[in-house]
Amino acid sequence: MQSALAFLDEWWPHAAAVLTVALSVVASGHVLLDKRDNRSAVAWVGLIWLAPVVGSLLYLLLGVNRIQRRAVALRSGRPVIATRPEPAPSAPAPIPATATHLESLTTLVQHLTGRRLTAGNTITPLVDGDAAYPAMIAAIDAAQTSVAFSTYIFDNDPAGRLFLDALERAVKRGVAVRVLVDAVGARYSWPTPIFSLLRRRRIPAAAFGRTVLPWRVTYFNLRNHRKLLVVDGRVGFTGGMNIRVGHMVALKPRSPVQDLHFRLEGPVVAHLAQIFAEDWGFTRREVLSGDAWFPSLDGTGRVTARGLADGPDEDLDPCRFTRLGALSCARDWVRIVTPYFVPDSDLLTELAITAMRGVRVEIVLPAVNNLLLVHWAATSQLWQVLGRGCRVYYAPPPFDHTKLMLVDGAWALVGSSNWDARSLRLNFEFDVECYDTALVEELDRLVDAKLAQARPVTLENVNSRSLAIKLRDGIARLAAPYL
């Protein structure tokens, strides 16, 4: 017995060292084979070797994309949507005469998404929850056949209860209702999560990425950030707005949040319905089919539009590549409004090149951010765009959660994705590209209103930070691949 203990006492450090090295080698190998982004790969490999065991465990929990493999397996094994086939267009969807230089962008996004541009859409901006929530609830109350509702955050608060009441009324009328809430986003509501109330009211609902097992915490890092509402397959809503009372700015909530949402009618609504059906089928393995979910859609307006779904299960990066393509095509001006600005090196380079080509590039960020670490990381990168001619502005409180990109008075990108790694590589997102001068002019006026109250950020402002603040922001920037 004593000899066995002596043997273990002598050899266990060597065994532990061998196992630690083996674990680091295996984890690093997985990073090299699995990670497409070089910065992310370098960061993970560095963490794995600089923090033995801990780094490997963090990568196992937060870095391994199990959702991609599960999605591929599920979608190859059985259908998750049964949609009405898109009719072959008799002619390409029209784009404004002032946007002919963006034709290559339409081709790019076609390759990225596999979806055709749709003509004849009506897209209406809705500012803050004060305009968006009543319009969404009115649509639910008018539903006759189906309501498909997906959101990241669905709070149990006055705003959430307005939607609960409307969804319950729809269920009682015999409308087919499906509600999908991200499992992590649902936990924002405390102490009573929204799912308890959904179940109590017999509203069919599911949690995206739900897990109770410790080793399934990976889903914490791969969230469904999409915001979709489709009523009767004909009226859609999307944008950046969650369901929480903070968006009802007119009520003067404790933590007000500005945001922008959109009401859509026309053929592009089918793109919203398809993405919801895929997410619902992925989560519940129920196929949504028939005219209740996918009716024939006629043109209602003049906007040419297309939906862009992005996520860690995509081979390409549609939202990221679309931004790169739009910047490279821009001739006159680009306007960007985003709450979180931590772009990768490719986007930073393209922004700089666009400005140096003589294009006016304006970036509007919140002066006070709800995520301090992201704000610090963004500040540490601003010199890379300010020093190349981009113009950056800080919009005053309340916190602005708007996500918007405008190009040359003819093209807009709206939806749920931000200018950061989490949105463009880790989350499931949904954006809509829009071609229409009248719509872009209306959105341009909204940006003008923000700029009228904003203050410009100069390279001198960034360089004049104290050494301690620069170091703090630089450390935050190192975490950019994880943000």
C-alpha cells in the first residue's frame, strides 16, 4: 500500500503535465481546424496555452460551435420548412436609377443568401416602442390564421404583458401562434421568466438553445438575436427592438432605449416567414406549412428588398460580406448607426479605404453604452477610422440601440445585427437590404435628427485619453474576439 502511494506521489505530477499538454494540443488542433477568423484562432490558442486546463475548458464551453453541427444534422435529416416555391421572375427586380453602381452588390448578396431580390414591397420605419409596439399588437389582433413571433428578449414587464395579452387573444380566436424566445434572452426577466406566463396562458412557445446541463453552456455564446413577427404570412416586422418597457421612451422608463423597427408588406415577408420556420423547426422539429404560414404574396409598394439570414451555421458570413460589399460600391456617402462598434480588421480596413476614396463616411455611436467593455474596446479602435477620414459622432442619452446602414441615398441595411464579432460570427441574425430612394431619404432624416444632437469625436479626443484609460481600453480590445 505504501509503495503504491509512493509511486502515485512520485508520478502524478508527470501524469498531470502530460494530460495538460495533451488537452492543450487537442484543443489547439480543434481551433486550427474549426475557426475561420484568424484573430479568434490566435486568441483562443493563446488562452489555451497561457492558461492551461482553464483555457481549454473555456474553449470547450464557449468556443466550440455545436449549434452548427446540430443544425446541419437536423436540416439534412428532415425538412424544417414547407414553403410556397418562389415564382421565377419575369425580369430582375428594379433598383433606383441612382443605384446602378450598386448592381454588383445585388449579385454579391444573391450569392451570399441564395435569395432573389423581391420587388413591390412596402417598408415603414417605426421609431421606438412607442410606434412599433402598437403597430405590432394591432397586427396580432388582426391575425386570422397565424402568428410567428421570435425575439431575443421578452421581458415580464408592462411591455411584455401587452404582447402576452395580444398573443393570448389570438390563441383564443383559434389563430395558430408560435413564439420563439432565446433561452439566454429570456433570463433577462427576473424573477419570473416569460415562459412561465406563456405556459400559463397556453401560448405555444419554445426556447432557442435551451439547456440545463453544465456542459451545454456553449449555447450561452451562440444566441438567436433575430427579431421577427409575421402575421398571416402577409405582414412582417423586423429590426433591432426587443420586447421590454425600456423601449417605450414616452413613458419615461428607468432605463430608456431608443431603437428602430420596421413594418413590411409584400413578397419579402416570405423571407421572414422562412427564417422563422427554420428556427422553429430547428428548436421544436415541427414543420410549418400551408397557406396559413406561406400564402401567395402580391406587390404592395415600390421598395425592392431581400432578407439576409446569418449565423454560425452558415458557410459564408452574409451580414459581414454585405457590409464589405456595400462599402466597396459606395460612391458618395455612407452612414452607419450602431450601438456596438467593434469591427474586425477587414471591416476597419474597408471603412478606411472607403473614406480615403473620397466617400463621406459617418458613424453614429451612443455616448453612453449599456455595455462598458464593448464601449472601451470600441474607443480603442476609433483611431483606425478617424485617422483615415471617417467621421464619428457620439449621440447623447438615452442609449441608442438603432442598427442602420445607408449608402448613396438609394440603399439601406436594417435588422438585428451589430458591427461586432458577436453579431457577425456568433449570433443568429436577420437583416433586410432595401433599394428605394424615398425610404432611404426618410431614414436619412432620422440620422440627421440624431446628428443634430450628437457631438463629433476627433482623433485628438481619442489621443488625449490618459495613459490609464488607454491601457484599460486596450485590454478591452484584446477581448474583442470574445465580445
